[in-house]
Amino acid sequence: WRAEDSALVVYAMFFDLNDSSNRRDLDRQRMREALPPALYDVLDRRGSDWDAPIAGESFGDATIPPPEAVTGLPSPSHRPIASMPAGSIETSTIEIDTLPGSNNWAVAGTLTADGRAILANDMHLRQRVPAIWFRARLRYPDPEAPDGRIDATGATLPGAPALVVGSNGRVAWGFTNSYGDWLDWFEVTWADAERTRYHTPEGLADIQLHPETIAVAGAEPIRIEVRETRWGPILHDLDDRHSLALAWTAHRPGGLDFTLTELIRARDLDQAMAIANRAGIPPQNFVAADQAGRIGWTLMGRIPNRVGACEPRLPIDPLTGCDWQGWVEADRIPRIIDPEGQRLWTANARVVGDQALALIGDGGYDLGARAGQIRDRLFASDRFDEADLLAIQLDDRALFLERWWRLLRDWLAEHGRDDPDLRELAETIATWEGRAATDAVSYRLVRAFRTEVARRVGDGLLSTVRFDSGPSGSSLGDLFGDRRISQFEGALWPLVRDRPTHLVPAGHRDWHDLLGSAARAIASELADQPGGLSARTWGERNTAAICHPLASALPVILRSPLCMPAEPLSGDSNMPRVQAPSFGASQRMVVAPGHERDGYFHMPGGASGHPLSPFWGAGHQDHIQGLPSPFLPGPSRYRLALHPTEKP
């Protein structure tokens, strides 16, 4: 292990937390070129009625454009659409929304019995054994720390010399992925046929070539040549005269440093916020609480300083004046400290508006349903303790899907009486559990219905462009099956609610036909399984698959000892308790600085990587069942002492 390997560990997190291919901007560009502007504006939403920023207004749902604004689209009967692959409904209902996310929130001391501020944080990543994090309590003399001693508890990232989230007794802090805009495409115009020189606003520049050798086990090494411009490496060639270079904060000097390590010495909220604004990490929503009862939000990580007339949501022509020039100064980074409402919340959705949003950008904010559910729980009470915040983390109420249940119920009541398959579906969903509970049946069916409708609408309206793979190598029809355009609900719901006849998606005679085909598809697929529709619980589909990485290399019959129990799991996307079979809260913590003994900590999978260890899976059931396991470690059972010696 070398010192640079610690930097590579954090760089690996850039790849986990950012879309290193920046595919979203490429797909948006192709969509913009292929669709009428009014339809493009509907589909490429920046928000919805679910928006729940801390500062700023809701952007609301799309307004359906009139027929004359979307002329030029072929009629539905003349727009072909690819058939769905077998099993796609069940796959899409569980794999959607598994990009890195997180929840965090804080309540100020004015809302607690004794003036303590309380922080809650759960970071959403792939779940595995051992867990990605390693729990630690660090206690050692440090002349730079308050009282000359460190005593900090939380989660470390193996390989990185920092307490990533936790509490030092004076300040507690946590993260959620920010989804700001940290990558841009710059269009490179070549000055010669050999592509050795390119145009810049100041004149011609020479391309820089970097030969790289990749060692391959058991085979010859692979040699590649990286072409570097002033904006970043060339990743796509568009034609003989133009290419695309990727600007990414991870590539820039200062994008990564180890300022994060200073948080264990932070004395109060102000010092913690200052550290956050100087740090180089994948940019995160940073929420902190201090011992004096104060709370604050800011961004931790470097923000590119865009100058000129920039539209970073699309590939940029640098010859028009837009450029990256260093970093945004720390005193310009947005902050919210001691908010009037005494509450803060972030959940990968947009946090701010106006000028602060213009500075941060939009890198694919999550739909605001989860953030809104957290916000509403926080404002439903004026007094909190640690148990109250843990209860919010475990909230699996399906508020987002309730209107979809009403839509399906009402449509079936009107159109499904004479169809045996639809009659069974109507009877099965008649009672709405309202939660993503393991025994919920109507939840699973309604979720599948909404996903199928979304896929059909997205594919149908994009049928003229979805087969154009473009430089990103993927069809536009895939856009609305995941969170690359995560605000699609802001267009989808007005469409299925209003059912405009001039925007019937391809492959369907009318909206009635689309809703009916979606309902029949889920009824047919799920009713054929043992027990029929009434046996299709959410837990049957959302079953844990949390395993050691080596498990995938073994035959199925031998994998079980390397996995946590394959048990049904509560929770889903678009609610605080995010959970899929192998994705969800990689840890949960609730802690008030100075009151760590009252805090909670969960970590699925545990810290052990050996199935014969007595600590294999330790703490996993506390996480699954939501039991209030303690934040601080218990009594020591083993001790390993490392003594420094003279170097030979």
C-alpha cells in the first residue's frame, strides 16, 4: 500500500458518485435535435410538483403544449415502437433508482428537550459483505484538537485516512450526493486533418498525447493513447473536424485533497462549514450540527468556476466564450445556517434555487418525493429526540404512488369489469396498503403499473429518436427507465391525467389503449406465477441479495454461506427508507454532538469479510429490523496493539 493508493480510493468514489461518461448531456442534445421544442421542454423537466428545496420555489409539473406547438411528429399509427423484452416489467420495478443517493437532515436545539441539535444520515450505495464502511472510534492525543485530544466516532472508508461521517463530540456531520453539475462537454474544433491542433478563444493549441499501458493478468498489456485538451481528455469523435472533450472536477488540480480529515478537530458549526468549503471530494450536500444546538447546510467539494455565456446542460462551444476558470471561491459557495424553520433536509434533490442553483447547476437531481416526505415529517412535530429521527429513516409510506393507485383503481372500475384478467387485478388492488411493506401486494402491482406506463410513454414519445445511438452508444428510449432524467414524473403525470389526443405515444391508438395495455401486461406476467396476483407481495420481489464479492464467482448452490439471509425487505425508492435487494442505506446514524451515548448506528452486512468469523454479519439484523443499536462501541473483547519501531 502506497500513499497514492489512498488518493485512488477517493478517486474511485468520484466514479461511484458522478456519471463519469456524462451520458446525460449527450442524450439531452440528441433529444433536443430530434423533437419539437415544445415537446422537448415537456420531457426535459427541471422539477415537478414534488419539489421540496430548502430554499427556492417548486418548479411544478409540465404544462401540456397545444397541438400547433408540436407539429411535425408522425401520427401514432405511423411511429414504430420496439416490443418490450420478456420479464422487463419485473426487472424495471426493482432496478430503477439504484444510483448513489442518501438522506440527511438535522433539527436545531430549539426543537429538543435540552437544547441539543440532532443529525440523521443514511448514505445509499450498493450493499455487500463486508460493508463499504468500517465503524471506528478514534481516541488519541492531538495538540491541534480542542482540549488536546481527539475522541471521534463514526464510519471510515477503508484506505482513506478520514472519518467520513460521524461526531467528534462538538460537531456531527453527514453527506448526501449533491447531483450538481460537475461535468461538461466541450466541443473541440480541429485545425488540421491529423487532429494535432485545435482552436481556442486565444488561438491554436497543440493536443497533448499521453501513452498509457494497462497490465492484464494472463495476457498482453493493452496500450492506449489519451488525447488531452485544455478542457480535458477527448472521449468522442463527432466527425472529421469536431470531437468532444470532457471537463470533470475529478480531473482538475485541487479537485481532490484530504481537507476532510480536519473535521475530527472542528470546534463548532462555523469551523466545520469552513472546512467543508475548502475540501476537495466528490461534491456532497454537507449537513452539520454542533454542541451549541446550531445546524447548517453547504456543499463540500470544489465547484467549477464557469465564466461566459454557458449552458452546461448541453455540449459547449468554447469559441463562444464559455470556459472553466479555476474554482468558485469558498465565500461564494451557498450556505444555509441557523434556518428560520430550525430544520434542514437533503435527499439528492434540488436544495436551493435562483443564483445558488445557477452556481451549482443540475447534474440530474432526484425527484423531490423522498425529500418532501422527510420535510413533511420534520414539520409535523415541534419536538424531537433521537428515536423520532430514526423513525423517519424507517418511513416506508408510499405517498408518491398513492395517486397512481387511485388512477389504476378508477380506470379498472370503468374499463376492467368485462375482462377476467383485469377483474382479478381490480380485486387485488382494491385495498391500498400505502406502504412498501414486505407483505404489501397492491403496492407491488401499482408500482409495476406506473413503471410500465412510464416506459410506454417515454418510448412512444421518443420513437423517432430512440434508435439513434449517437456518441454515447445507447438509445434514447432507455432514458426514462432510470434517473438520468429523473424529473420525468413532472411530465408523465400531466400526460396520463389530461391524456392529450395530440400526444398519444407511438404504438397505441389512444390513452385508453396505453393504460389498458400496461394493466394487462402486469396482470398477465404476475398472475401466471404460483398463487396468482394475490400472492405477489413486495417482499417476494424485494428480497435481500447482500453478498460477499466472491459469491458471484461460485455456483449458485455454494453462494449462500457468503451472503446475508435472503429475506424480504421493506422500503423502496421515493420514500425515506430506500431499499432494493442489494442497494439501500449503507449505514444509518442518528447522533447529537456531545450526546453520542443516546445515538444510533446501523450498518448492513457488518464489518467482517470471513463467514467463519463470530462477527460475520454483526449488526445486520439491527439494520434490517430497524432496531435502535447504539452509536458508540460496546465493551472491548479483543485488543490489537501496534507499536512503532525503528526503521531498518
